[in-house]
Amino acid sequence: MSEQQNKKTVSKAVVISRDQHNVSRRNISDAALRVLRGLNAAGYDSYLVGGGVRDLLLGQQPKDFDIATDATPEQIKKVFRNSRIIGRRFKIVHVRFGREIFEVTTFRGPHNNLNVVGDKGQQNIKGLESAQSNKGLILRDNVYGKIDEDAERRDFTVNSLYYTLENFVILDFTGGIQDIQEKTIRIIGDPTERYTEDPVRMLRALRFSAKLNFKIERRTLEPINRLAYLLASISTARLFDESIKLLATGHARKSFESLKQYKIGQYLFEPTLSAMETDFTKNEQSSRLLDLALHNTDLRLEEGKSVTPGFLFAALLWPVFQMYMEINKKLKLTKKQLFQSSIDIAIERQLSYTAVPKRFTIAIKEIWRLQSQLERASPRNICMIFSNKRFRAAYDFLLLREQSGEKLKSITTWWTQFQISDELTQAQMIDNKKSSYDKKKTVKKIKKLQVQ
Ligand code: ATP
Ligand code: MG
């Protein structure tokens, strides 16, 4: 774009000068600055946008820095050696600097020559840069435009602020600065249209409201309940990504509550929500377990610890698993078959909502399988259980069950003690278990004899 043209477009924005805002280069990662400068040096415009600007304005450290530019994906790729074009619906470039990855997006523009395809037409959009389903869902969003058009294509005003290294100003095309000050999530454009184009924006509205402690403006909130069903047309892979952003970024408890409140949660976690309403799962206990798991997840992240989706989903699906353990009892299965079939159905049901990757479903199964082993703590198996790489997660899960009110006798305390003991004491503890285990066995035998 010529310099003059550029000035004309930018002039549509409210310009917040360097001394009127608190975004400082000091809080932007060096690598992000290098991406911005790299694009400028190659003759392109570049801006920090999205969560990077929003969170800095709020005095918070951004999770990542997103960058917008007038360079096309192919041009961006030429500027940075360590980069690759990803995405089909929405093409972006990942630029890698050391351990950091930046999402660099080309300014989007309006879809003028819409290619409208039917429900079954999704296979025929190969090669198209713009495509929309006949229900209004955007299937390809790779029409490029100018910065002001890009601003209009973003989801919420607070996510549509552009920071540039040129004079260090922020450009505001949609009133985002005022909404930041008023702590408001406001969708850009017509809410129904924007949610229909991309229903995930509804989840994003709830997520940002939970994360930032912002209210959702009335117009933005109103259609959510009504349009929640549109989420059924989103791929399970994308919904898994969103579920992780909702639950594993420090505001899981609040997000889950608002998902339930706005009746949108069933498009992500239907198996859990419906299981929690049955009598099979001791209702109160299972919702307490889930609430505790979400709360602990938030606390762990606050302390800078990691959380794993496997553990989270093990907690989410526990009531579902418990429900099938009850239902399948009628099927005259062996203990092992009952256990295995209940695990399989619980996970299978979740997979039709969110595509939980295999490495996490393996973790879920292992955490559940270890529960009964931890409970039994048979002396022969103790060392094997303890050396299992998922022991810690399974033990944490056992604690969670106890804290949520399940009666687990004193087994949790036993395992807590076992972990902090030296090897000699551990050996002693196993020996003690052995003798009480043998005693129990003998008592059982005698009882059996007496019956005969
Ligand atoms: P965070 O990274 O903290 O979760 P973010 O706002 O940076 O929040 P990203 O998913 O990283 O969110 O997206 C970066 C920016 O891209 C957003 O701020 C928004 O401007 C735009 N964006 C992302 N997803 C959408 C969408 N579905 N519709 C419209 N704009 C979007
Ligand atoms: Mg971001």
C-alpha cells in the first residue's frame, strides 16, 4: 500500500498517543519486537494486536503476542526463515523465534464475492479464499483488506486495538479503548450475524468475560442462549482447543459456571452435564469433585504450575464413568469388563463433542484404572503403583475424591504418608500391610468354612 493510502486508512482511527497509554516496549517480548521490526524493515506495516495490546493496557502480562500486517502469508514467509503457513479456514503464519511462536495474520477484508455452499458443499471449497455455508457459517476467511477493514473483522472491540512501533501509538477503530476502561466485552457489528459467521465467538465472549472480569454488553450477550445450537456445526478439533482455553488458562471455575448459566455448556460437555443430573452419580458429590478440580486447576496456574488436559478430563468425565459403572452392572459382565466398557463409553461420548487427543485419553484411562489399585493398595502391587508415571496424577485424583466427600477410609492418608517416608519406613509400611492383608484373608477363609 502506498504511504498516502496508508495514512488515509489509518486516519479513520482514534489515535492514542504514546503518553496517553501504558503499553511499553519493555513489556513486549524481544522476539515479538523482532517480528514487528522484521516486517517493517521489509517494507510492510506491522502491528501488535489482540490479547497482546488488551492485556498490556490492563496491566496484565499477555499469554502471547499476535501480530497483524499488510504482508500476505507468502510474503511473511519470505521475511522469516523460521516460519510456516498454517490453517485453511483462516490462514496465518507461525513465526518461531527460539521457544516462542508468533501468530502473524494478514489484514482481513470483507467478503464481497461470497461463495455460498450448501451443507454438503464443504468438500468443494478447495482453493477458494472466501466461502460461507448457506446457514451463514464462514468456511474460508482468507480475503485480505486494509487495517480498518481488519479491525471490523475482529471479534470484540477490546481485541481490536493496534499498537505500532512507529511513534508507539495505539489505533482504535471500534471504540475498544473506552470498552477497556468500562470493562465491557462488546462484539463488533451485528451480534447475530457475527455469531452465525463463527459460533465460537460466543464461547470467546464468555471466556474473556471470565478471564478479564468484564461484563458482557447486553446486545453481545442476548443472542448467546438462542444461538448456542450453532456450535454443533463446529469441528470437534476446534471445540477441543476452545475447551482447553476455557479450562486451562486460569479461569476454569468461572468459565464453567457461565457455560452452564447461558446453556451453552452442553455443546462441549454434554455427557458430564447430563450425568450430573442423574441419580447414579451422587449428584452433589460429583459436582463438588468437578468444582474442586476446576478450582485446583486455577490455583495451580496461579502458582505457575502446569496442568494437564488428561487430569482435567478425568475429572470432567468421572461422573459419566460412574454412571456407566452403575448402568452396566445389569449386564452380567466380569469386573474387568464392566470397568473397561464403562471407561470406553464415557470417553467415546466425549469424543463426539471435543476431539480429545489420544495421549490424553490414555492418561484419563490410566488415572481411573489406578484409582481402584490405590484404594486396594495390595502389598504385592504397591511398588508397581508407586513407580507408575501417572502415580502422582492418580494420587491427586484420589485426594480430590476424598475432598469431595467420598468415603475412602484412611487410604489417602496412607498414600500421603508412604510418599514422604524414607525407603526403610516404606518397606515397613508394606510389611505392615502384608500382615494385615494376610490376617484379613485368613478371617475370610474361616468365615467361609463356618458358612459351610
Ligand atoms: P488470548 O490469546 O489471551 O486467549 P486473544 O484475544 O489474543 O486472547 P487469540 O485467539 O490469540 O485471542 O486471537 C488473537 C486475536 O485475533 C483476537 O484478539 C481477535 O482480534 C482475533 N480473533 C481471534 N479469533 C477470532 C474469531 N473467531 N473471530 C474474530 N476475530 C478473532
Ligand atoms: Mg492471543
